[in-house]
Amino acid sequence: MTLRMTRQRAAVTELLDDIDDFRSAQQLHELLRGRGDAVGLATVYRTMQALADAGEVDVLRSADGESRYRRCRERGHHHHLVCRSCGATVELAADVVERWARQVGADYGFADIDHTAELTGICSACAARQRSAAEAAR
Amino acid sequence: MTLRMTRQRAAVTELLDDIDDFRSAQQLHELLRGRGDAVGLATVYRTMQALADAGEVDVLRSADGESRYRRCRERGHHHHLVCRSCGATVELAADVVERWARQVGADYGFADIDHTAELTGICSACAARQRSAAEAAR
DNA sequence: CCCCTCTTTGAGAATGGTTCCCATGTCAAC
DNA sequence: GTTGACATGGGAACCATTCTCAAAGAGGGG
Ligand SMILES: [Zn+2]
Ligand SMILES: [Zn+2]
Ligand SMILES: [Zn+2]
Ligand SMILES: [Zn+2]
């Protein structure tokens, strides 16, 4: 029952301190290897799953079906706005959405409502980069 | 470029007429086989992908990573409320969410905002069924 | 410190949904 | 009909994730 502190788990949580985007288990595995903290891929998967179950990381499924993980500042429930180009991520409190979910559940007689709501877009830095690239090609 | 009408594509679109829940490609394949309309699994995948690209079906990824498809009444953009127990589905117009997405995009300087927002819950029929099952076990 | 026990690890195999390959079938334009 | 581009399907390939199980190691009680 006691979660033991191992070199591997320490390496993963340290890595998460230095990362601000959603990353897949495979990317984390590669990053760990790059730092010299070799950790088995299966262990990365297990650790991220445990952290997700404990609510310490958020999980997002990318379009290609990969799970990506991120340790957010906000521990409680929230949503995300992610740049499709560079991955920059903003954490969002969204009372409007919480109210909408509850209201819709009540309207249709559904109990135990759960919801997901995620935004993607192009951040201003990436938009600027794209504009100047387009100009250079002119 | 021209989409040809084949026996297989006809069988799939006919099947979709008779279904009101989100179903996986494999489930659709099995259902077609059950009707006597044998269609290759690869073809079901290709057809659903094409229909999704054309906006004729909506795609939802279940928790276990399977893509599930549904031909909705509403052709345009909308969201869903799905029963986790029986799969019953309600289509939702959600202006609140659309406004929220636009507003957040503007607030953080993100362009080309896209969003997903899906609700799950237990429909009243399933809730009643669960209540009487719990009572019988008492 | 040293055991002893029980958790954790990791390499490779297994799984399972989805896509690819390509020889063969078939729509539809002329 | 003839023809050629498009579609089909069975099985192999792909790939993220999970499983297996023997070996390593955390950590509490002596
Ligand atoms: Zn960006
Ligand atoms: Zn929320
Ligand atoms: Zn239900
Ligand atoms: Zn919407």
C-alpha cells in the first residue's frame, strides 16, 4: 500500500518540474535517457498512470491517440488551452462550463455528470512566426 | 475524387440509419456481418474515416482509446451528452461553450481556436435500473 | 547495520485497435 | 461492351500500451 520512493520515481517527478507542456510517456522516457536518468519505458508508463490516478498529473489524448501528461500548477479541476504549434499550455478555470454541464445534466435527467472541455489554438508567438515566414516566402 | 457508390458503402450508410449510439468500427463490422451484409473490416475503417472527414459522422474516442462513430441528426457543429451505462446520446447546442471558447482565445491572444466539450452521465432509465438492482440485493 | 518481505523494476513478449499493401474486383463514363 | 480509375479485403505491419516474471532494492523490525 505504501508507495516506495525509488530512483526512478524521483527522476520522473524531477523531470516533470522542468517541463511545461503535455508530453507522452515515450517522450518522457527519451528525455530521462537524455539526462542520464535511465528508466524503463514500462516504468514510465506505470508511474504516469499512478500519478494520473492520484490526480497529480493531467492526461490529454492527442489526435493520434497518444496520452500526454502534464503536472499542472492548479491541483483541482480545470481545463486547458493548448497551442497546436508549440504546445504552450494555459490552465483555465471555467465556471461557465461547470455550470453548463450541471444544467444540461439536470435538463435531461442525467445523474453523475462528468465532462471534458479543451481548447486548442495558435498562440501569438507562433502566429507571429508564421506571419514572418509567409512574408519571407513572398 | 468522385466517391463511388458501392454495395459496401450503401450497407454502411443503411446500417447507420438504424443505429442511435456511438459505435466502434469493429462493432459496425460485426453488425454488418449479422445482417448478411459482409464488409471487410478495413473497408469499414476506410468508410467511417471518409464519412468523418466529410462531416457526415461524429467521432468520439472512448476511454479505452477506441474511436466510436455516430451519424447525428444535426449536421452542423454540436456537442454530446452520453450515458456511460447504455450509450444513449443527446445532441447539444451549446452557445455558452462557443462563446467561452472565443472569449478565452481572445483573452490569451490565441488564434484559430478549436474546442471539444463532451458530457457523460447516467441516464434516468439506467439510474432507475441501478436503484432497483440495489434494492433486490438488499 | 542486517535480514526478510514485499514492492518495484525492466526487457521482451503479448495485445489490440488501426493502417498499409497489393492483387483482384467493380463502378461508371464514353 | 471496353477501359481505367477507384474500391475492396485478407493478412501483414504498425505502434502505443500492457503484461510477464525473474531479478533488484526499499525499508521496517530486529
Ligand atoms: Zn505556439
Ligand atoms: Zn470543468
Ligand atoms: Zn443509460
Ligand atoms: Zn462547440
